[in-house]
Amino acid sequence: MINYLANPNRFLNFMKPIEFSIGVFTFLFIFIGLYLSLFNSPEDYQQGDTVRIMYIHVPFAWFASFLYFSISIASIFFLIWKHPFADIIARSIAPLGLIFSILTILTGSLWGKPMWGTWWVWDARLTSMLILCIFYFAYIGISNAFPRKIDGSKPAAILAIVGMVNLPIIKFSVDWWNTLHQPASIIRFDGPSINQEMLLPLVIMLLGFLFMSIFIILINIKTNLIYKKYQSEILKLG
Amino acid sequence: MKINFKNILIALIEKEFKSYLRSINNFMNMIVFMIAIIILFPLTVGPSEEKLTLVSNAIVWIALIVSIIPTLDKIYISDFKNGWLEQYYYSPLLLEIIILIKCFVFWFFLIIPLTIFIPIFSILLNIPFLIIFWNIIIFAIGSLGFCLIGSICSSLTLGTKSNNLISPLLILPLAIPIFIFGNGVVEAVKSNYDPLPNLYLLITVCLILLIISPLISAYSIKIALTK
């Protein structure tokens, strides 16, 4: 299956019929999720209406780290099997991940101002998220820093793998250190501690974000493939 | 053919040392930069004693780190341009070992001499003697880790258009554990706790880097050479 789809043309042909439905799912899930989270979910007994920031903050944060993880996996594939398509996938994911990590920090600080009384604290969770953001910047910077764009892909892949150290730190920072950020409430050994009525809109939003990131990454992959074809045409013309 | 590794090692160290001696300008630049920062801080924070004692240790650290970073990403660049790296690549010694030696020489001849300035600056900023002592130890250990991180970053950015912009972005996130544990030692000393646990963690980070960094640097130098 992976071998079959590793060819860019076959991948695009395979994705063409699915792409539209992914777009439809994106809008559907995000609209339902937004409706449920804004109008049809309970207020928090402490936080009141501000708790509704959670329904976008958590998906942004999860997908910021998950997309970094997928960049690293694609980079490992690229470094071991030297398949150029893995590099294109990694490059296509990076800008989206950068935007997600910036938005995580922004929504988090908007949530933090009314709840904690500050926009920002140098807390383990927040700092590690900022470092993730810097890693995204560094990844994009180094992958475009070379005169020939292809030369940047291997150093960028190495950087992506080195930066994977940060992911467990983000995940466990709330358990290892005493932080202002609340501890994990969804992925736990003893099941989610979050209220059922709050969990449903959150899960729908997470699904919506999943479809949205796949949709945007597909567009990015297409753009990068077209750019690559254009470059090879230029080389042919000499 | 029998290869005399000892001679190669000595020749390598001698060559590195001479190249640093000839580019003494870099070293002078670092010192001037450090002095500039040390003078600027009391002028901008305000000369009052209470404010300065809160940040004085941080000032020394920032001066050291900021002055090191511009030289840190140039460990391999001149060797890369002269073709030395290719010779290293084809030499009988492993590239990893050569990198390790280069890092050690860089650390020993360029960074360790900076420790002389720690007591001078610390006295200027009224830091107590016990903390000066610990600062020197932390700096000596932490800067080795710093050099190893610099080796990763400078090998990754070999052959870029301009590596000035990316290198701090690469160095800072990787170097954060060193800052955290180094600061932990000083905080522990200040509040009369045992500083050793944090010091051990700092040494652990440096030892891990000592293993990982030559491998990654060698791999990325090989990539840079095959472009």
C-alpha cells in the first residue's frame, strides 16, 4: 500500500476522489463542533464562558505536536529509504504545524489572561511549546536556506529528528514539574477526567482539525509537486 | 601500511591550535563584545545595588553566551571552504573522532580562556565568591556541551547562503537544558541547598551530547560533502 502510494502521480490519482469529501468533512465537523462548543456545552463552574477557548486551544496544541511527530516520521523515512516524496510530505506539513503552534500560544495566552492573570508565564508547558514553535521556524529556515532547495532537505530532516526530543517533554511537562497549566485530562491511564458533555464537542473539533490538516497538507503537497516539476522543466530547458 | 594514530592526533591538535592562534581576532571580538554587554547592563538597569544583585549572575551568563554564539557556528566553515573537511573525510581516522577532537580543541583554546573573565566581571557586579567559584565550574562543564551543540548546528548549516540567521534558532532550543540545570546549581547555592543534583544533571546532559553530537555532525558533514 505504502509502496503503491509512494509514487506522486499515483498518490494524486488516489487522493483526487477522496479530496473533495475530506473538504466536506472538514467544514461539517468544524461547524458542528463550533456550534456545540459555543452554544450547546456547559459552562465551567470556575471559568464560566472562557472555558470555550479550550475547544480550539486543545486541537491546535495536539495537532501542533502531532504534525511535528509526522514530520519526524517522514524525515526518518526520507533518510533511510531516500525517497524524495517523503521529503515533499515533510516540507508540506511544516508551515501548517508552525501556524498551529503559533495559534496554540496565542489562544493559550488569551485564555491565560482572564484565568491566571497573565498573558505568559515561563512555565514548563508553555516554554516547551515555544521551543516547538522555534523548532518549526528552524526547520522551515534550514530547509530553504540553501541555494538549491533540494540540498536543504537532509539537514532539515536531521533537525526534525533531533527536535523530536522536545515532544515527550511537552507531553509530560505537566506531570514532571509543578506548573500553572492544568494536568492532562483526556489521555490518562484511568480514562478521561473531563465532563462527558464537554468531551463530545472537543472530540468533534479534534476530528474536524484532523480532516482540515489532511486537506491543507494535500494542497501543499500538490503545490510542492508542481513546483518540483516546474524546476525539472527549467533544468531540461537548460 | 601501518598508521601512527598518535602522530595524526598530535598533528591535528597542532593544526587546530595554530588556526585559532592565527585568527586571534575572533577571540578579541568575543572579549570586546562581552565587555560591552557588561558595561551596558548596569547603565540600562540602573546602578542601584538591590536591582543589580538580582540580575548580576544572569548578566555574566548572557555576556558569555551571546559572545560565544557568533563564533560557535563557524567551527567548520573555514575548513569546509579550504577543503580540509574532505581530507578529514578520507583520512584513516574516523570523522567522528576528528570532530570530537575539533570540539575539544575549540573548547580548550577558545572557551576555557574566557573563564578568566568570570571573576573579573563578577567582582565588578558584586557577586559573592562562593557563587563565582560555582559559576566557573558550571561554565567549564556547560560550555563543552555548548560547543557540541554548536558542532551540530554549524555542520547542519554548511553551504547555506547565510547561516547567521538560522544558527541562533538552532542553538538556543537545544541548549536550554544546559541553562536550566546551570541556573539550578546557582539557585541552590544561593539558597543554601545541595547544588550537586543539578550539577550531576548538567554533566549528564553534556555526556549525552558527547555521544550524540559527533555522530550527527559527522553524518551531516558527509551530506554537505556529497552535495
